[in-house]
Amino acid sequence: MTGESFIDVDFCRQAKAGQVVAGDVFLSRKIKEEGRIITVLSDGLGSGVKAGVLANLTATMALRYTSAFVDVRQSAKTIMDTLPVCEKRKISYSTFTIVDLDEDGKTRVIEHGNPPLVLLRGQTPVPIERASLTLETWKDRVIHYSEFATQLGDRIVFFSDGVSQSGLGRVGLPLGWGQDRVTDFLQRQISAENEISSRELSRKLVAEALANDGRAAKDDITCGAIYYRRPRRLLVITGPPFNKERDGELAELVQNFDGRKVICGGTTAGIVSRLLGRPVTMDLKNLDPEIPPPAVMEGVDLVTEGTVTLAKVAEMLERGNAAEMRRKNAASDLISFMLQSDIVQFVVGTRINEAHQDPSIPVELDLRRNIVRKIASLLETRHLKEAQIRFI
């Protein structure tokens, strides 16, 4: 199903109240040549820095072994043998959930200690057959292994016990939120928004768990979500073509592209506006002193200034500051479109803008091109998107 499917992965995490560092760790790795994405959620013993170290060590090893298809028992044994022993409790402990999913839907899952993951087909929970494995040197630990075929539209949601045990002891939740209520909450979110992204679904679940705890998390709260679906595409056009004779290609792209469309750059927007007969008007509703305001054009989802805005997008993606990304401006709007998409296609004009660069400098050093390459790299490595760049 190459090209017809996309694996949308994201997570949300809230550290225990009073802790700066979370004891839960979520890691993902995309193996592009194999069409696989491996995700790991690990919950270290306790909370804070020590728990975070245990969880990070566990998640890192789990990614490495799963990537290499190392036997489940051997992987689990090595992880458990490697973890340092807690001086007080005399145990080394870090729970983990590993999901290995390829673009054809084949899924392998390894679970140890975390609440069972939830597989949803639409709004319907799908039961999973799990094989229980024990280790010779760790007979008190049980590893659950499962394999199943994920179908387009399926979601896999997994979380730490900070979610399922949230609200513990409160009126109405004497034993905590619980697996059944968590599943019911997920079903209701999907019912309300059928195409809800992994990013949004994980954030809603963590927000609800935090509310159960009275807005002060009693434990680290983490949720990872995977949405296996048809890809959502975003077109980002920036810069005029090297040859003016190719200006018409930009207009054709905007006219015919199946997905969201963004134009970055006044000159580029002017070309499309002229050829399609669509006026461009400034949008002055949310002015930001650092970012030029966006504009509006019929048939285009977002029109922004060019190099300054793209440079800010690259900077914000690199910092990964959630609060900064929530600010209402052209850069945060563009990032939102990118993170809501699966395949981001950049079409970059190579005509040098003399306002930004001496035209005597080689084309390879063109500021716009380098910024787009950086954005594409960040989208692929940090957000597991597919980024394509075409220069014209």
C-alpha cells in the first residue's frame, strides 16, 4: 500500500506535579527504506530525573532492538538486565510498550507493565490476542506479545498508568479512571471528530486525565497515538521559477493540487494572483510584531510573506516550544498546517530575490532553498512526516 497509506504518530506528556522532568519517555523512529515506524512508551520507576533516566535507557534500547528485529525475549531480557537496581526497593523497573507498524499495516506489539493498548476501528474497540511470555531470569515479569493487521482508518492508542489511574480516590473515581472509561472517552472523541489527528487525540486524553487529577498530576501522564490512514497532503509554494516562462506551472499547481495549499512570498503570490485572476488581500486580524501578517486568496488556504516567515517556521520547529506554536500568526498557522498533514510537498522557485541575497553568490547557497531544506529535515526527523522538495 505504498503511497496509499500514512502512519500518523504523535504523543502528549504531562510531568507529575512538582517535577520539572517527566519519568515517562516517548520515542519514535522512522525506518524509511523499510516503510516502518517504531514507537516506544516507557515509564520509569517513580518520577523525576531518576525515573526519566530509566525510561530513556529503556526506550532507547527498545528502539534499537526492535529496529533490528531482535527476538522479543532476548530484547526484554537485555533491557531488564541493563537497568540499574533501585537501592531502596532492590528492583530495576521500567515498563514499556513497543509498537512496530509498517506501511502495509503489519503490526507487532510488545507490552510490559503499562496499561493495555487500545486498538480502535472507527469507534469500535478491536480485541487483541496477546501471547504471555516469561523470562528465565525474571520470572516475576510478564511480557505480552501480539501481531495483527492494522486497517486503514484504525487507531492505536497507548498510555502510561498516569492516565488510567488518574483521579484515584476522587468522588466517582475511587479506583481511578480505568481502562474502560479511557476507551469510552477515546470513542467519544472520534465520534465527535471522525478525522481527529494523533496529535489532537493524545492531547485531549492527557488533558482529561489531568482534569481528573484536579489539574495537578499525581503521576506522569503520557499518551501516544497512531492513526493509520490515507495521507493528507500539503503544497507549499515559495519563490518564483528560475525562468519566467515557467510561472504558469505555479498557477496550475494551485488550480489542480489535491490537498491544502500555501503560498509563501509576495512575488510568488503575485504571479498566481495575476495568472488565475484572484486578488490578494491582507489579513490584519492577528498582528504580530515579529511576523509579517498573512494574506487571503481564493482557493489558497494560507498566503504568507516569504523568507522571514519561513525562517521563523524553521526556528520554531527546531525549538519545539508548544506555547510559541500556539501564538496566532502566519508562522504558527503554517506550522499547524504542516503538522496536520502527512506529506508536505515544497515547490521552491530558484530565481534569486535580490532583497535577500547578492545574485553573484552560487544558487546552492540561496537562502530560501536552505531554509526549506531545514524545515523538511525537521518535519521528517522530529514529526515523522514525509517531505518532498522540487526546485523549479
